[in-house]
Amino acid sequence: MNLLLASLVLLLVSTLAVLLLSADGLRRTQRLQAEVTQTRQEISTLQARNAALSGEVNNLKHGLEAAEERARSDLGLISEDESFYQIVASD
């Protein structure tokens, strides 16, 4: 009985030593948990960006006003009944 108990204690101690002292033990687990946390944050940021882009795409597909606004801001387009005046600063 004492021999069995001693061998179990020795097995437990050796298992803990491997877990705590080896490169694949506790330190690797902590490093992987940090990587998982960072990856989850990146995923959250990308999901928010995707939601915003999805809303913009939906708005461009179904809303004429959004398309007109985008054409004005990105391409500098004006409507047929509008006049465009460009003021140039004199040197």
C-alpha cells in the first residue's frame, strides 16, 4: 500500500514538474490564451467594420440619395440643374 501511494505521489510530482517547467507547459498555455484574446479583439473590430460596410453597400443598392452623396463626395459630380463655382486663391 505504501509503495502504491509513493508511486502515485512520484507520478503526481513528475507530472506537475513537466507541466510547470517544460516549454510546452504552463507558459505555452498562457501565451496561447493571450493570442486567443488578441485574435478575438481583432475579430470584433473586423466584424464592426464589416457591419458598417454592409450597411453602406445596402444603402448604395437601395438608396438613390446615398449614391448621389457618394458621387458628389468621391467623384465631384454635380446635378444637371446645379452650377459649380471654383474659387481660386490669388497669390
